[in-house]
Amino acid sequence: MSEQNDPLVVFTPSGKRGNFPVGTPILTAARQLGVDLDSVCGGRGICSRCQITPSYGEFSKHGVTVEPDAISEWNSVEERYKSKRGMIDGRRLGCQATVQGNVVIDVPPESQVHKQVVRKRAEARDIIMDPTTKLFYVEVEQPDMHEPSGDLERLITALRADWDLPELEADFSILSTLQASLRKGEWKVTCAVHLGDDVVSPRVVHVWPGYYEGSIYGMAVDLGSTTIAAHLCDLQTGEVVASSGIMNPQIRFGEDLMSRVSYSMMNAGGDVEMTNAVRNGMNALFVQIAAEAEIDPSLIMDAVFVCNPVMHHLFLGIDPFELGQAPFALATSDAIATFATNLGITNIHPASRVYLLPCIAGHVGADAAAVALSESPNTSEDLVLVVDVGTNAEILLGNKHKVLACSSPTGPAFEGAQISSGQRAAPGAIERVEFDPVTKEPRFRVIGSDIWSDEEGFDVAILSSGITGICGSGIIEMVAEMRMAGIVDGPGLIGNPEQTGTERCFLDGRTYSYLVHDGTATGGPKITVTNRDIREIQMAKAALYSGARLLMDKFEIDNVDRIVLAGAFGAHISPKHAMVLGMIPDCQLDKVTSAGNAAGTGARIALLNRAARKDIEQVVKEIHKIETAIEPRFQEHFVNASAIPNSAEKFPILETHVTLPNVNFNTGGSGEGGGRRKRRRG
């Protein structure tokens, strides 16, 4: 890296950035910043593993404007590779493209050495099976010259007679194969029938000759700001046949929602770019899951999507401009039923239907509705707080009498972004941490291994991955453990070696940082926690807590009966560490449970049960939305919640489990460079 006046290079999704001289290869910049960009050919343009996607336009989130000439022109090496092996339009080879100006570079998943672990898994759930698309076997009367009628008309007559189906239509796509199927099956066929919705009447969408013994499938998709997770479900049994996920390709336009709204505002056609990106990613994901399940993608005949309001609009092809300013008006909050082809989804059955759950309000979307469908706070006897933790947190509080909802912009810190040694969840990422309260030494576990770092066999267990960084659940535990060990004080300042009792605290500019692991001797990274990292976590958790506390104010209560953690972190966050941080209100630890990917579960329920769609459409109308942006007490709660765990509110239940050191590192003391320390004059 070079001087501040050299071009700025920002990598997404990691958020890592640095200044580099003009002419620096993108691959070189990535390596110097510790960005996970693959390459095995020594930068000769042979392996193609270092493919990157440059983004152009104004990026207010990163404070840069990327001009069309920000990287070097397409060269002969890239042309030769693309002509022989092919390469996605817009991609470049990181070893060939060089820095020419400020630039934002996206590293796609396939170019990352350590592939992300998408933690939005399908949760076990009993669901009453009543999907919108079902199979029906019928015997059709043969044509009769004395009573002439079309094959289709006789098929529909048989379906209605045998199965008491309503008036049916036929999808245009079946007409070209219908007659052959009837005759091959000797006038016995199996039909896939979509039972209709608010937009189209019931219709025949596919016909197989004879008795079809196979399955048909539906896709339940949680379209998040950071990841897209999809579950392929058998529409006859409800079984989750395959699950997979990808990074949301929109990340290169901004890590958080408002950054993407801003990109749309500041770049003509920016909304269209982002719509195309997410739809292309969706098509690729569907093909990937079908391949994993070893099924024909044309057997996917239904899909349900849940997403936040900005993702909702961009997926539908709606400019999210209005969501970026008060009063945060949605183009529509109603549930949407349409054909998959209308949303650019082409890699499934041509007659497939798509259903999007309703949104609750401008900042509380269909994903929150899906969480409500999954967790049913509206039927709870006790007062339950449901927190869907993510880049944008959705929060529900209620019982059978009423339910309130709000959203809090926590940002990407909980995903490992904007953290100095942070990364997405991937093999090698630190995910669990414990500190010795006396020695202040850390022990940790990384994704891909169940062995702790101080246990025999750890080095062997991580040979394939190494120790690469800290993921979201890891940084939560890290900061909480540092607070419990007296390395970080209540206001969030890391102390010096004399104050903390450990030489792992080292001067890092004007403040101190903590050394977690130094792998530089073997070519690995130096993993640290900086005061800026602490601050990022403080801001994220304060936003989350303040939203929850605001809903509690509306209920005029100071405690909740139980807390449900949902989202990608739901199954991975330790309730104790979350409470030490002050992410969630004080509560009995055994009353804090995980719902895993509740939004994805809600999507599966809506996919597999038609009645659930009507139910949630009604429930959403009864949920009262609280807009945090206009609530006077939100800022007050936010300031208090910036401390660890809180500067104003007590956590008496937590205090029965944990004793937090009463330390304050902002009151002078020995050592140079204390950041916010006051220095004594002698």
C-alpha cells in the first residue's frame, strides 16, 4: 500500500480497503489487504481463479466515485482466456487488471479460496401439507367422431369429475405436448395443477403420460441483504430435498440497504443494475440447487420469496427511491402472486408461479412477516420478543393481544464486515471464543473444526483451512469475552498492557488493539481486535437493543418473558454473550432460544400450505409498526446502549451469572497513546 493520495481500492463483500499506486494489479492489492481472492498460476492469466467484477458509479457508502477508466483496459491475456474458456461479461482477471483510479471491486464466491458457509439452514418443522400445485391422475375419454371435442376439453372434464376441481384453464405451455402425452399414456395421464390464487384461475401446468411416480418441487427463498438462501422442497411430502445459498450479488453496490438506495439515487439506471444482478444470482442459485438434488429444474413449479422492503422492490424491478426518505412509502405492501417469468426467473418450469409474502411497512418487510408466520407471536400467551438478527434487524414484540414491529439498521458488522479481521462465515473463521480471566489468554474454535485452539490436534484439524479471520458470531463472543476479562471497559475502550495485565494489548495508532492470533510466521494473517472494531459492534448492538427497548416502551414494560433469536446468527449466538454485549434485554438465559432461519421457515410454510398465505396476510394487517426514525426516545436508548452492556439500564438477571470488571481506561494511567485518555502533566 502507498500514500493517501494514491487511488483507493475497496473490496466487497469484505469491506477491506487501501490506497495503491496506479498500475498495481488488483490481485496484488487483494493480497496486501488480506482479501480472499484465489490464484494458483502465479498471475499469468492461466487459472482464471482470480476473476473479479469492477463496479462503476458513485458509492456514497465508500466515499468514492468510480470512473469508467478506473482499471486498465481489457488485454490480450483476458481476451485469449475468454475466447477459449469463456468468462461472464463484466468480469476481469485480477492478475491482469490494474488500478488506474478509485475503484470498488467485488470478489464473487467462486473466486474466494474459503467459500462462505451459508448458515440459513432449513429448520425441522411440522407443516400441514396443502401446496398450491398438486398432482392428479385421470383417465380421459378417447375422441369420438360422433361427439367431437378437443383433447384438452376432455382432459379438463375428467379432472373436474374425478377430483372435484373447480373450473380449470390450461397453461399455454402444455398444448404442444398434450396430444402426444395422452396417446402415449393410452388416455391415462398425470397432471400438475396449480390450484389458483388471487391473480389466475386454477390451471393445468404439466401433463405426463400414464402414472407419474416422480415428484414436483417448490423453492422457498430467503432473499437477504447479504445472503440468498433457498430450500428445495418436495411438494408432495414437504421434505427439504436440498438447501444452498450464495452471497447476494448486490453487495458490490453497497453492504447495507441504504447504501443500495443511495447507489440507485446517484447512478442513473442503478436500480436496473441491481435488479439484474439479484435475478441473475437467483437463476444461478436455482440451477445449482437442482444440480445438487439431481433433478430437472423444470420440475420446480412453485416458489415463495421473503425479503426486506428494499430487496422486495429491487427484485420486483421497482426503484427503491421512496424507501430512502420519509415517509418510507412502499409501492405496494400486499402479497404478490405472479409468474416466475415476470421476475426474470427462467431456469424452472415455464408456468411456475411465485408468491411474495406481504410487507408490514416501509422498513419492515416480507421477511418479518415470514418470521411472524413461523414464530406466531400473535398466538403467544406470554410476552415474546423475536429478534431477526442481520444487516437490517427486524424485531417483533407481542402476545395474543397485540404485536408491535420495528426494524433497526444494524449494518454489516454482525456479518464480519467492516471489522479489521472480520470475514464471512467460512472454514478457518473464528466462531467461538473463551478468555482466561487471569492470564487474559484466548482460546478459540474455527469453522470446520470442533477442537479448541489450546487442545491437542488443533493444528492438524485446521491444516486445510488455517486461521483466516473472525466471523460474525465470533466477533460477538470476542468483544463480550474481552469485556468480561477486563480488556475492554464499559464505554468500549481497550486498555493498555499495564491496565489490562496482558502484553497482547499493543499500541495501534492513538488507541490500543488486542492481538488474538499471529500467523505471519507461517504465511497466515495477524488477527487483531481494534478499538474501531469495538466501536462498530457497539453501534450495531445499540441499534438492535434500542429497537427492542422502544417496543418495550410502547408496552410500558421493563422485562419480557422470553426472547427468540432468529436469522443466520440465531443458532450461533450465545445468549450469555449477547446479553453481556447488551444486544438484547435482560432475561433468564434459559428463556433465550434460537429459531434458526425463521424467515426461511416462514417461506417454507407459505410454500407448503395455501391457508398459511391467507393467514399471514391477515396477521400482517393487525401488526402495528413503530418507525424508529421518528421516535424521540430511540436516540436516548441508542446512546445508553452504546456502552457494554448499557450505561443507564441494569441487567440484574445477567449479574447472577456474570460479574463484569468495574474498569475505566479513560482516566489516565501509564503508557503512551491512550486515545481518549487524559494525560497528566508532571
